[in-house]
Amino acid sequence: MSRLSYKGYTINLRPLKTDNQWQLELEKSGGEIVHTYTMSPQKTLLSIEQFAFDEIDKKIMEEIKS
């Protein structure tokens, strides 16, 4: 399992037991799971990391607007 922090969110990447896929979890500080994504095993860690950063940036912009 891989874990990163970015702008108050924790990024978890876990292997799924079925379908040889990865599960990406974005958690806001405090342990609340914001969203999960199923990622293809063909994706690189760098592309998954960039996807996670982009999704977190979108969520922060949504929070600012509301």
C-alpha cells in the first residue's frame, strides 16, 4: 500500500483482490473517505498520482465555491 498527503488530503492506493486492479482512495484529514476510484494496472504510479492531485484540486475548488 502506498500513502501520500496533499493539501490536507491523504491519498491511498491499494491492490484489489479481483480483476488485477488498484483502488485509489482520497481521504480528507479526519479519516473521511471522499471518493474512491478503480485504476487500471497499466497506469503508471506517476499518472495515478497526477490524477489524484487533479481530483483533490477540483474538490478544493468546489469547497471554495460553496
